[in-house]
Amino acid sequence: MIGLEVYTEEGELLGTLKEVLQPGANDVYVVENEAKQEILLPVIPDVIKQVDIEEKKITVKLLEGLI
């Protein structure tokens, strides 16, 4: 999954999946944007809406306070 592009439900490119952390209750996706900044997204159904391996794309819903 590393290297998949991450998009919002509105179609905005957030960045590329760089790493998957496993800190405890749920995994966390580390997404790196074009400015080399990291965005941390919890791997929960409210946030991660679709993972499409064939399309190399992850679709997410940004909850308030995530970015």
C-alpha cells in the first residue's frame, strides 16, 4: 500500500502514503504532501472511505481537526 495516492472525497490530492504506524488501538496512515509535510490519518471507517489497490488510490473523509 505504500506509495498509493491519497485523495479527499471531493477529489483533492492530499499526498502519497509514506508509512503505516501501529501505535495501538488502530493503525495510522502517514501521508506526505508535495511540500514534504506529513498528515496523520487514523485508519477508522469514518476517515478511510475506500482503498483501491488497482487504481493505486485511497479515498478519505477529512474530519474536523485532522489537518
